[in-house]
Amino acid sequence: MSFAGHTSDMNARIRENEAMRRKRGFFRLDPALMHANKREMLKYRHASPEEFQALKRSLARNKQMQIAKSVFALAIALIIASLIAMQMFHYLTSVNE
């Protein structure tokens, strides 16, 4: 039986997992952590229409900058790939001659 070691390891893991589940308070959170996430602690304020418009403009500007950076990176990658392809083409055509 070459799989006896694997079987005994599996049984040991099952026993350990059952023991952890039976252990009192193993999965219980600290009471300080449970009370820290109450809704009363979170105070939201409403933005004025001017602040809301400024936020929208800022987000739009950030999105445009991200798109511009992506296009710039793609252009650089395509230029480098085309230069490598041209060098390989010139090398392969000069070797065959």
C-alpha cells in the first residue's frame, strides 16, 4: 500500500480541522473589533454642487490622462516592435545573399 502515508495524513488533517471547529472561541472575533464597525461611527457629509462638479472634472481629467498614457505606451511598444522586425528582416535578407 503505497498510499497509506497519504491516507493517514488526510485523516490527521480532518481530525485537526474538527478539533479547531470544536474549540470554543476559535472563530469568534475580538469584541473590540466587532463594535468598531458600527454605522454610527461613519459620518458622511454631502458635497455641494460646486464640489461635485469639481470632483467630476477631476475624475474626467484623470481618466483622460490615463488613456493618453496608455496610448503613448502602446505607440512606444509598436515602434520598438517594428524596429526589431525591420532589423530581423534586414539581417535575414543579408544572410541569404
